[in-house]
Amino acid sequence: MTRGQRRALAGVLAAFAALAVTEVVALLAATRPSPMLAVQNWFVTTFAGALKDLAVALFGTKHSTALTIGAIVVVALLGALAARWEVARRGAGAAVFVAFGLLGLAAEVRDPQGSVPVGIIAAVLGPLVGIVVLWLLLDRFSIRVAPGAHLVFADRRERPAPAADPADPAPAALESVVGSRRDVVLWGLGTGAAVVTTGLLAKGVGDAVRTSRSTIPAALPPASETVPVPPAPTFATSGVSSYITPNGRFYVIDTAIQAPFVVTDEWRMRITGMVDREIELTYADLQARDLVEEAVTLACVSNGVGGNLVGNAVWTGVPLRDLLAEAGVDPAATQLVGESVDGFTAGFPLAALDDPERPALVAIGMNGEPLPRAHGFPARLVVSGLYGYVSATKWLKEIRLTTLEDEDGYWIHQGWAKEAPIKTQSRIDVPRSNDLLVEGTIAVAGVAWAPSRGIERVEVRVDEGEWQAAELGRVTGDDTWVQWFLPWEASPGDHTIEVRATDGDGETQSGEPVDVLPDGAEGWHRRSVVVAGR
Ligand SMILES: Nc1nc2c(c(=O)[nH]1)N[C@H]1C(S)=C(S)[C@@H](COP(=O)(O)O)O[C@H]1N2
Ligand SMILES: [Mo]
């Protein structure tokens, strides 16, 4: 190993040692973000919006893995850099560690779920351990700091002068390289193993504490009004999306790198702002209330034509109107803002609630189970017909009555529309473009949705021919998607299939493509397929 590589290794190991220590300190408040996570949260809040495209900007499961790997790489690079600076000038590398400690503290302070005590302790212990490990390893790796400077650990035993370069033919230098190679291996592996073990242990203990404190009940209390889910249509076996999307397959879109762990007993949901009296509810309060079920299709504004960011579920919860009536809404209020425990906000015009037929819930259940953490445990908002980014606040902690002028939700600052009714969309599920198709009757099927308006008609055309009406599955009402089906007599060759839907107001989807920004995609979903002859 060259001198530069040994120096870099010392820096990287020191940086990970510092990080592992902060993860251990973070166990003092295990359900809150660790300094590392708080810094990542800060990064997302600052830069996610700049990416503009919600699908890219919002961090789903895959993106959060990417972000975590990115953060680890950055930590490694900065560790290497700190070692380089420290060697050039005693204290310069240490300053990098101190700066990182302060960054972690600042992130804990600004994070809505942050823990200031954790931030402070980690800001002291993290850099301290990092610097000590850096000095120790530089010494063990025979790297002299700032020529002439004496290391704390330096004179514990005799050693030859460190080699400037392993290629250096000077015998003394060669000897020292051989000696230091063993040191590099032993100390490198030892430190690495200690750091990894500490990190994994902190993660394991943390996860155990988090899940034991954020207890999701095994079952939901029964609802007074239930939704009879219609039987699957006869064509449902052909590959069309199921009418109800199972929780495990429901799309997840949010800005959270890790879904917040809410401590069930400590959680409170408040109704505040332009109300006669503020209301505060516990999880037990919500469970004890009159619960209703509503089947509602949820869609993301960044769902492009033919996309998967849409799902249909039966939500169990307290009607929002009941809660608002109890709080007594000031007639001058024009906007309802939901805020989450992690500081996300989404607001929609109160006028959306004027239509008593439109389901609007503080939901605690999804498809008969308590809300999964990814979907907002302990409670979230669900309002039929509005895109998620203006209405569907997960991990809800506050419902604020305000005016449309007074506050903008999270995504409005990034150029997304303030008013965002879900546009009518239709999607071809089958056939898929790479399916092996043989001439004869082929099932063309999919889903179409216009929540709160409902779907009146779905039509399909092949190769720009006549529009043909598809058969529609049964629905619980206007708030869910509908499955559609059309048997197609296919001839051999290349074909293009297109679909369009007409909503309950009689409006047919326009074929003109419109981008998702600022208020949702438009256009017909189109599939090109190849049909073989017999
Ligand atoms: N707290 C919080 N709630 C949120 C979001 C978020 O980032 N944070 N994203 C919203 C968006 S953009 C959508 S589309 C829906 C998605 O809900 P789901 O993940 O349960 O499908 O949640 C909404 N609620
Ligand atoms: Mo969304």
C-alpha cells in the first residue's frame, strides 16, 4: 500500500468510527432520526424540490437506498480528505470531524423529530472518537503528521523512519514498509471490524427499540359502516389489476428516507388554526370513535400516462367533516393543511369538502388492517379526488384551518399546482408489450379512474380504428378506479392499442400529451404489441 492509500484508509476508518459512535448515541432516542438520518432529511428537504419531477424527487424505497449509499460514500471521501489535511497540518483534519459533528447537531435541531440532546452528545463524542482513531491509525500506519510534530502514540516502540514510497529502493525504507504492512492489516481489519460490529449492533438494538415503542395494534376496531367489495369480474384473471390493491403492493411515495416511527402512546393529533376550539386526539381516542369505511383510489400527481403510482384501498377512519364540525370551522377559513410528524405539509381548498358525497377521512386503517407504517401509521388523511401531494398527509400530527393565501404546502414551493384534482386517467394492464401473442381473441384489459367523478365509459381502439366500448367491472362508487376489458380479435402483425376514459361529468380524456408538472399528466395510454400467426 502506498503512503496515500494508508492515509486514506486511516481517514475512512476514522470517519466510520465517528459515524458508528453517533449511531450508538442515537439509541438514547431510538424512534427519532439519528444525526446521520437528520442530515439526510435536511438534504432531501433542501434539494428534492429542485429536481422538479416528483417521481424522481420523492424518495421511495429504492431512492432511499441510493441516498444512504451516497451518504456513506460522501462520509468515506470526507474521511480520506480529513486524513490528508491532518497530515499536512495538525488539526486541519480534526476540524473536518468537528464540523461534521456540528452539522449533525444543526440537523437534529432543525428536524421536526430531531433530538437536541442526541445532537449535542453526538457532536462531542463523534468527532472525539473520530479524531482519536485517526491519530492512532496514522501512527500505526507509519504516517507522520506535519513533519516534525509528535504524535501522542508515537514513541511507544521503536520503529524505523516511515517510507516515503514503497518503490523507494533504500533498505531502511523497505524495512519500514514491510513492518507497516502488517500493522496496516492488523489495525485496519481490527478497526474495521469494531466499527462494523458497533454499527450493526446500534442498528439491531435501534430497530428492536423502535418496533417495540412504535406498536401497531394487531387489529382495527370494527367500523359502523362497511364497504361491500364487489366480487371480482369474470375477466379479472386475465392480468388486470385487482380491484383492491393489497397493502404490500400499494405504491409508496413520500419525502421520508425512513418512514417515521411514531410512539403510539405519545402521539397526538390536533386540529388548530381558524377553529372555535382546538381539538387534541390520541390514537386511543380515534380508535374509540365511530369509524367508517370508504373505498377510495389514491393517485400521485407524478403518475405519468400508463404509470403505477395509483392504487385502490378500503380506508377505515373518522369522517373529517365530523371532526371539523366539533372544532367549529371559522367561515373565513378556505384551506385545510395537514402536517406530518416529519414536517411535510399538504393543503387543499376547504371547498373540496362541500360535496357531502366526497369521502374525506382521518384514516387509521387500510384494507382492514391498521395503517402500515409506510402508508402513514398511526393516521393519515384521505380525500377522494385530490392528488396525494395536496391532501393525503401520512403520519398526520396536525390539521390546520387557514386560508389559501396564508400557507403553501411542501410541493407548492417547488412549482406544483396549488389546486390539484385528480385527472381522469386510464391504463392498459394487458397485453404487455413483450407478451407472446398469437392471432385470435386477445384480452385487452386495465383500469381507469376519476375519483369523486367516477368513470362512465372506457373505450379502446386498435391501429387508430374505431373506438370500441370496453366492458366495465363493478365498483363501490365514484371514488374508485374501475377495471375494464375488451376481447380483441387480433390478426398477425404489429399493432397499437390505445385507451381513453370518460368521467362521470361526461368529459373524455384528451389524447394531447401533457407533462406531470404542474398538475398531472394527460394523454392516452398506448401499447405496441406484436401478434404472431398460427
Ligand atoms: N407525511 C407525508 N405524507 C405524504 C407524502 C409525504 O411525502 N409525506 N407524500 C404524499 C404524496 S405525494 C402521495 S402521492 C401520497 C402517497 O401515499 P402512499 O405512499 O400511501 O401511496 O402520500 C402523500 N402524503
Ligand atoms: Mo404524490
